[in-house]
Amino acid sequence: MKKILSLPVIVPFFSYLMASKKRRVGGQAVIEGVMMRGRNNVSWAVRKNEQEMVVERREFISICKKYRILARPVFRGAINLFESLVLGYRALTRSVEIVEEEQRKAAKEEGKKLKEQSKTGEKIATGFSLAVSLVVAFGVFMYLPMWILSRFVPKESALLFNTLAGVLRVIFFLVYLILISLWKEIRRVFEYHGAEHMAIYTYEAGQKLTFDNMRRYPTLHPRCGTSFLFLVMMICILLFSVVDALYISFIGPYPLVLSRVVVHLLLTPVVAGVSYEVLKLSDKYQHVPLVGFLIQPGLWLQKITTKKPDDSQLEVAAKALRAAL
């Protein structure tokens, strides 16, 4: 179970639906449950067993509401991404605790005993898992494509280099998604991901969160974090190409692959902020034919990261959303 904690660090797409307007809410699938974020609260509902679930709510007000300058375009996107990752990791960690508590209870009733771990040990294990996840994410999705292309593409070719790097990242990402989707526990998370989308669709349409209403909606949502990641990869190609071209023109070719990686990492907040604004616009104008065409790749990716939920999973998503409101 602890291994699953690393997934949001590598793939923070289980779904943060950016909340920005009236009736807009955000969410994320967790282990056997769903996290929802409303205007002033964040909540999660986690199913302990077939009959019981745990629903918890915490007050959470974005820092963008406290400092107006941070609520401006681009700035708010970078802040939103950071807050989403922090909240998502907390919710996922708590969901693991709830599920493991139920497993210990069930084992005790069967006369078995699960291995106990101290709180300090759990924190160390979680921190180690986080560190390993960051290293793997950095190596596979950032450094490796650049290292491969540095062997074949001239250092002066900024546009060609970043275009091919973007293509490699998309390929690696697709392979990664397909592989983890074969994991039974992750498939359950993807089902809760679908339930989260269906609940949010229902709420934003102004309808009651009933099974009949939620079943009318698809599991694919244009504001999904999966679509956000796809936008990030596309915007990286454009932004990194411009920055690299300027760097090479004024300073010269990058001496090492790592130096190019460092420059690109420093641009991460800008990429996140721009991607956030583009995602908001695409959601607003999704019915325009050209915009609808452009958002299709992100929706196609969601066919991997969302699965059709059952009624028990829809119930969890509905309770989490009601608590967040």
C-alpha cells in the first residue's frame, strides 16, 4: 500500500479540476475514495468496507485569496498546482491510513496480526518514497529524453531538440499510464477518478447528486489534471524552444545536458501558470469546434486514467463533494 504513495508525485493527474468560477469544484481520486475541494473547504470520503466509509473535512482557503497579486493570470496557475499537489498528497496519505486501519481490524478479527510500524518509521518511509518518486520522475520525464537527443540533435537546434524531447515525453508518459493501468489497485483508483468526474459534472450542471443524475455524464472531463499534463508537455515545447534559442544566441550552446535541464526546471512555474490559463480557456470555449478539436488529445488520455465506476464508488464521490460544499 505504501508504494502507491509515490504515484501522485510522478503522475499528479488523478484529477485536479481547477476551481475558478461559481459552481466550480476540484477533486482527486485517492485510495478507495475521492478528495473534493470547494471554495473554502477540502474533504475526502474513503470506503472502509462495503457498509462503511470515512468522511473528513478541513478548512482550506487558497493563498491567492489572501494576496491579490497571486490571483493574477499565470501566478494563480503556479500557486494552484503547488496547492493541488500538497492537498492531494495529504488526502492520499490519509486514505492509505484509513484503509490500513481497516485491514488491521479485519486481520485481528481473523486472529492474524499485521506488522506494526511506528509513527516515526511511517514518516521516514513516506519521505523516502517521496524522494524516490521525485528522482524517478526527474530522470524519466525530464533528463532521459534530453540525454538521448543530445547524442543525435545538434546543440544549436532549439526547436528540433525540444519538439523531439516533447514527443519522447509523450511516448514515455503513454507507456507509463498503460503499464500502471494493468495494476489492479490502480484500476480501482481510475474508477474513483471516473466517479469524481461524474459527480462534478452533475453538481456543475445544478442537479442533485443522485445515482440517476450522475450516470448520465461521462468519465472524461476537459478540466482534468490528465489534460493539464498534456497541455504542459505541449507548452514546454514552445516555451523551451524560445528560451533555448535566446540562450544559445546570447550565451552559446549548453555545455551539458544537466545545465539545459536546470534552465527548464526554473521555468516550471511559468509553464504551470500558462497551462492553467489555457486549460481554463479551453473549458470555457470547449463548444467552439476548433477548441473542441484541440482538447481531444487530453480527453483521449483520460480513457486510460478514468474507468466506469460502480454505484458504491459514485456514492463515495457524492459524499466527498457534499462535505466540501
